[in-house]
Amino acid sequence: MIRAGLAAGALLLASTALQAQGLSLDAVNGADLSAKSVKGISPVIIKAQVLLDRSRFSPGVIDGRNGENVSLAIRAFEEHHGLKVDGELDPEVLAKLVEADDRPPLKEYTIAEADVKGPFTKEIPEGFEDKAELERLGFTSAKELLAERFHMDEDLLEALNPGKRFDEAGTRILVAEVETPKPDVKVKRIEVDRAGKALRAFAEDGTLIAHYPATIGSESTPTPDGVHDVVVIALSPNYTYRPDKYQFKGVEAKKAFTIAPGPNNPVGSVWIGLSKETYGIHGTAEPAKVGKTASHGCVRLTNWDAQELASMVQKGVKVEFSGRTKSGAEMKP
């Protein structure tokens, strides 16, 4: 009992210390450019990432860190709004983001029974053949489920909620307020910018609807050139490995096999198939790596960005590939 009391006290002190350092609800929601980072996590970057996400200038996973995806999202936002295009978070950009959606970036959320009941997949193996043995590639924990629902990195979720249990219904936690109305506009054209590591969606009148960071094929396994059509939109898809069409490093199978659906499936929770056989736009089991590693020629988005795009896309939409890719990095679908 004494040890339990000491542990609880230590967690409370840690929580209080972090809040005092600038990761409380009020500190993040009211953050400006003078806000100081806490262990590499910036309150104002959290704020900007959430506001960019809600404006459909996606920064990818919300992690509170000022990386390349944040800069790309800001550049796209600046260009769209006629601001100086430099990819820097400055007072003008922050003010415009708040003007676009002035709801607080963080909110309190009460963990529900549905969040913790599962079923969860205990472990996701690395090998494709091993993945094929599973009945479903679901979330591995309530924490992973919650992080994805609120477009957050698990480390940020923990940093905002020190000492909290994510597997207990009734627990109050801080999360990103990323909820937006269902898009009421349809995408007419998609542009995949290989050099810019981005996918852009346009309306029929040419207006930019959304900008998403993307992992795109490398020079060794390039994405296709030219223009292709969307031919299928599948939610919660399975994944079929076909050695007659492609061979991935580490996969020894000589016959086709199928991996079950789930957010940790190799193509995530969405598949938007193209008229170029075996190529498509899809989600991912590793949102933090979007824009940072090469793919096997497909276009990889976070699951939530892929889901949003799928809700605005119909069969026949044109997908144009532009720019050039650089070789290198890890190869995954």
C-alpha cells in the first residue's frame, strides 16, 4: 500500500510538472510563438498541426515536432491563402489558421467502454507471411486506437496525459480536436507530386480541396508516370501479395497469399485502386513514417487522410503523377 501510494504520488507530481512546463490544456490552446518546448514537444506546433489538419492541409501525424511534413503543410497553406511562401510558422500564418477555425486545438475526452473492449491484436509480426496467419490486423491496444482516432502520435498522447491509463473506461484525457464536418465537395482531379512528397486533391473548378503528405515510390520502384483513373475504392481492404507481379525483400512465398483487413494491414484501412494494375493510393500501419520512407510504387497516406480522401473520390477521378523521386530508404508497400 505504501509503495502504491508513493507511485501514485510520483505520477501526480510528474503530471503537475509537465503541465507547469507548458503541456496543459490551457497552455497548448493559448500557445503563441513564444511558447517553450517540453522535451522537444512544442505547444505551438501542436496547435498549428491541429489547425492545419482541420483545414485539410494535413501535417500527417500530430506529434508536436516541427518536421518536414509540417513545413510542407504550411507552404501549401501559405500558397493557398496568398501569404509569403516559406514554410515557416510565423504570426501571420498562425493568425490565418485560427481565423479559418477558431475552436481550441485540444479538448478533454472521456475514454469509453467501446474504446477499451477490443478485440485487439496482441502483436503485429514483421513478415508478410506471418501477417497472413492472423485473422485480423487490428489495433494492438486502446492507446493505439485512440492515437489514430485523434490523428496523434502515441508519444504525444502519453506526454499530454502523464500517468493516465488508456485501457480504463471513464478516464479523462487530453486529445487533439480534429473532428470536422463530413466533406460536402467531390474531388475531380488528384495530383501526386513526387518531388514535393505530397498528394493534392482538386475540385471541378480547380480549387484545392486538400493537401496530404505522402510516401511515394523511389527510383528503384517508381510510381507510374502520366495520368491514371480511380477504378476502385475499398474500405477495410485485405491485401494480396502476388509474386508474379512483384517481389518484396524478405518474402519467400512463390504463390499468392492474402493478409486480412485491419488498420495494421500493409495498405492500412483504405485502398483507392488505379487503372495502372497493382498501383493505388492507400493508408498505412505506420503513420509517423508517411513522407519519410519510400514505398513499392504506391502512394501511402495516413489512414485518416486516406479515409477522408476516399469520402470525396469517385470512380473515374483522374490521378496525375508529376515530379521526380529520389532513391533510397526503407522499402515497404
